[in-house]
Amino acid sequence: MSLVIITLIAIYLLLSMLELTSLSRGQRKSEWGIRILPLAGIVLASAFILFKQPLMSVTELIGRKTIPFPASKLHMDDDRASSARGSFGTGERGIFWYIHHYSKLYEVDPLLVRAVIEVESNFDPKAVSHNGAKGLMQINPITAKHLGLNDVFDIGENIEGGVRYLRYLLELYGWNLHMALASYNAGPANIQRYNGIPPFRETRRYILRIIEVYERLKRTNKVFNDTSRLSALLRQSPNTQEKN
């Protein structure tokens, strides 16, 4: 707006000067006096308009040149909900990015991996159990050594190793989820010792808890992937019911 006003004033002055050059000295004085009045009016009106509107800072002007569509919206599969340092939404590769990446790589349901992480560490990359299991998927030192992990607190390494180990257990027990989860919690040696799920209260509760979270995640995922059901839920909102 300010640039337009300045341009108009400059044009007005230029035209006025061109016209005045063709007049005599006496006519110039009288004509200049006539032309100065509308110019003063334009300046006053311009000042009123400019000061009435909020001034834009240099930072705001520079910000106008940035991409109007947030980059995070362009990559929804990149973990924008959780960062590589235990907090959510930094825009870096983080927990959910690695879950989807390695679940796809090892052909394991990412919702199952999420359920395991939620129960094992509640998404805390620095979690350590009383048995010495560490990280998001609570990998113990012996298993970490067999998996070739260097830093179990690194979320990428931890999730990669955990998903790879989970895939191995699922294949080992013929894709029996209960057996695989029991082995993940109590170890393959105890499965072999008891010829099945060991009678440990902790292990049995662990299996039930994982299944519970896994089923909840599947229900939630189904709702948000079913647009017809989601639309029905929105139509039944309290505000809609009050209006009816």
C-alpha cells in the first residue's frame, strides 16, 4: 500500500513539473500554489491510511517469502509426532518414522510394534528396566550383542533391532503371536524349558497387555481409515444434536 501511494505522489509531482516548465515565472508561482493544495491532501490522506494499518516489520516481510504450505504436511510418514530425542514433533526422523520404516522392511505390523513400545517403555528412549533392558523396545545386553547393536539408546538402532528380533520370534513360533510375545518377554530358553508359555505372572500379564493395546490401536486405525464411519461420528457431535 505504501509503495503505491509513494508512486502516485511521484507521478503527480513529475507531471506537475513538466507542465510548469512551459509556463512563465509568474504563472509558475500561482499554478504551483494551486497544485500544492491537492498534493498536501494526498500526503495527509496517505499518512492517515498508513498509520491506521499496522506496520509490517522486516522479519515479517522476509517471512512472506517462505513456503506457505508447511513442510511437515508434505511428509506425513516422516515422524513429525515424535523426535529422535524423546519428545514429539521436532520434524526430524523419530520414533514413528523408524517404526513404519523397519516394520515395512521386516514385514511386521507397525501397530504391533507400537503396542510393544508402549507397554515396554511408554515411548521413553532412555528407559531402563530392573533387569537391565534398555531403550524403547527394552532390549537386554545379551540380545543387543546378538543383534549387533552398538547403542541401544539410539532410537533407530533400538527399533531396528527390536523389530528384527520380533520378526525372528514370529517366524520361530509359526506366527503365533502369544508365543512370540512370551518369548520376547521371558526369553526363548524359558519357552523351551516349559514347552510353551511359561507360568510367570509377569509374562502372562505382559501378553494380555500387548494384545489389549494392539487391538485398541487397530480399532482406532480402522475408524480413521474408514471415512464413512468418521463422517457418521462427526454428524453425531453434541453441537449437532443440540441444534436438532
